[in-house]
Amino acid sequence: MSNLQELILEARNGLSIQERIPDQKWREIATFCGSAEIAEIELRIQDLRAELESVEEWDGDTQDDINLAIYKFKLLLEAAKAHRAESPN
């Protein structure tokens, strides 16, 4: 079972609704990601790409938000995979 949502909520703790999770917190999340979290990140990226396809062309703000989310999850995925490769299990 993935703990990704809990890790993200914990990283958002203390932030206002307008604040984004800082890059350092994303790197910290990556250190706690196992195979279940990595699989969920990959699924979220896939879902976000599908959502992006359904956004109206005129809705640039939504497209930007989705693209940013895809970017952040891709960075998280890379960091999580790198951390797992470095850490003996």
C-alpha cells in the first residue's frame, strides 16, 4: 500500500493554500518512496497526461498547472528511483 498521499500531505503541513511544496520537501518525500509509492507516482503522471488531453485549448492556466504537476512528479519519480538504487534493501 502506498503512503504517497500521506507524505504529500505531511509536506504541505504549515503551508498556505497558495504556497507550493518546496523542492527540498519533494526531495525528502523521495527518500521515503518504496516500490508502491513509485508505482503510484507513475500512475499519477499517466493520469495527469490524460487529464491534460481533455483540457480546452483556451484554458492555459489549467494546462500550466497540470504541466507543473507532471514536472514535479517526474522529478519526484527520478529522485525516488535514484534513492532506491543508492540504498541497499
